[in-house]
Amino acid sequence: MTSYIIAAIVAGAMILIAALISSAIQYKGGSNPKDPGQRRTWFWIIAIINPILFFILGRFVLAPNPDDDQMVFDEYMKVLPIATSVGFALYIIIGFILSKIFKNGKLGHWF
């Protein structure tokens, strides 16, 4: 259960980082501005980093010691890919919702 909570926290932190990066990219004028594409690119780069970061964190930091109890470790390793997928899906869902809420702002360019 704690893996899912930590996956949600990591996804929230990554959304916050994506929002900060998107806000830092300045508007560019002209007939063909490049800034919406840059915001979208950074959102998806962080979307790729999100599950990788959580899986590494879960495997090497949060995982129980297999020498103490192998069964607990095996059960945890069964849950870790599912929690990683849940964290990734949560990142995409929250990003989509924020993109629709702020469709006239900088976050609206994510999708």
C-alpha cells in the first residue's frame, strides 16, 4: 500500500516540476511560435522520467532487505511494477486535467 502512496507522491512532484518548467518557458511571438512545442516536449520528457525514477527509488531505496525475509521481498517486487504503472497513469491523468483547466495558459499546451 505504501508503494502506491509513494508513487502518487512522486507523480505529484513530477507534475509540479513539469508545471514549473512550463511556466519558466517564455511566450514567443510571431506567426509560428516554438514555445507550445517546448512545453509539450518537457511534459513528455518528465513523463518518461517519472516511472524510471520511481522504479529505481522503489527497487534500491524502498525495497525490503531480501536477506531478512525473502517472501516479503518477493511480494514487494510483484507490487512494484503495478505501483510504477499507477504512478505513470496518475501523472498523465493529472497532466490532462490541468491541461484542460488551464487551456488558455502555459499548462494548456501539454496535450
